[in-house]
Amino acid sequence: MAVERYCAPESVAEAVALLDPATGAAAFSGGTDLLVQMRAAVRSPATLVDLKRIPGLAGVEFAPDAVRIGAATRCCALTANDELRALWPGLLEAAGLIGSTQVQGRASLGGNLCNASPAADSVPALVANRARALVAGPGGQRSVAVEDFVLAPGRTVLASGEFVHAIELPRPAPRTADAYLRFTPRTEMDIAVAGAGVSVTLDADGVCTGARIALGAVAPTVLLVPGAAAALIGSRCDEAALDACAGAARAAARPITDRRGSAELRRQVIGVLVRRAVRVAVQRAGGT
């Protein structure tokens, strides 16, 4: 099917109307995934709906209790934002790994999430930081926790006519910090074989009082692992706690074997990444 129509709506309502499934429409912001899929004949939309002109779809809004990132905000704009980096250095590290410098000029967190790849770099970091996807559609607006957003590779909770217009993150509590690490065969422009997003909260004595551990590329969707977080809580994130945390992560992983790595490799590597990411997050939170 050839593209018959390009539309650039200037309101959420207009975009929802254009995304009527009868039109064979596909929404995009940067198009870095969609255009590749179209060239490979994986997708063939008749109508392209460019979301970037809708007010609020690009940019960052800081509020006292949360920060809202427009779904079409370019990754290069995020990684250049010092205020965001002070709050979530791990999330911005993840955003900075999405593609090349050229891709960074077009790609967005919203697109990385909606592409629904198990290996998406930003998603474990978003899950670790309790992010929510703000969805608009024919039935109005709703909010979905990012860990519940992707149902399977390439499939999300979005219904006909819906699209993500923003991602919202609650401001971190005091002495809370995050980290994201991944393993790839190459140093640049590769897809994660395994990835780990971590957030930890410490009390004044350096004891962990809260944690979130999210794993990427080791299951059909990103995994939030409460057991790995529980292994840290009440500890100073010492070696014994890190061993238990890494073990819980390995036990939760459900990896596959493909040309980029075996299931055994992924299971081993995810434990190493979780240990290292926790250490980084603890240091950033003021621990030792």
C-alpha cells in the first residue's frame, strides 16, 4: 500500500480524528522506526499523521510534583537539558543511546516506547522512574504506567485512534537517583543484548528505603522485578544485597537465543548490569 496522504494536525482532537482506523493511518513524531519499517514492508500505512505541530507534543514542563515530557520531544533536546539531567541522569543516558547523532535529532521517548521493542533503551529507565504514558483518543485521555504499556513485541495497549501525547515522571524523593546500563556487542549504534534501569532511595544513614529494578531485552517486554528491589531495601547495598539483587534479576529473566546472543549469555549479563547500575545509582544518591 502506497502512502496516499500526509497530515500534520495542530490539535489533539484533529489527530484523533485523523487516526481513524478506516483511513489506514499511522502516527509518528520523528519517524525513525516507522520509516524503516515502511521501507522493509513491515508496515504500509495509507496516511501518515505527523504529531510534532500539536502544542505541547514537543518540550518539557516542570511542575512542583512531576515533569511532563512531550512525546515528540527530540532525544537531542532531552540530553542537552541540564535540569532534566540533574533529576534523572540514568534516563538521559538511556535516551542518549537511541541511535546515532543524526537519529538523536529526530527520535523521541514517545516513539521509542510506542515502537514496543523488548530492547528499547529508554523503557527500562522510564519504568525504574515510575513514568506514565499520557494517552489521548476518542474516549478522552488516560494515563498508563509504562510497565503496563507494552503487551508484546510490537504491540501496546493503544486502541484505535489513540496516541501517546506525553510522558510524565513524578519528581524523585530526596536522596533518590537512577542509572541505566546496557550490553551490546559493538560500542556504538547497536541494539541492547541486555539492559538494566535502576532507581534507589537512601535514608540519611545510607540505608536503602526504596528501589525499582527494570530489565530490558531479556523477555518479550521490559520486566519490573520487585524481588530484586526487595533484596536492596533495608541494606546499605553491600555485596550480599547486590548478590541477592542480581540473583533475583537473573531468575526473573526470560531471554531468548538469537544471532546477537544466547539466552545463557543474556541471563548472566543481566545480573552483572544490575549490580553495576545499582552501584552507580547509590553513588549518585549520596551513598558509598
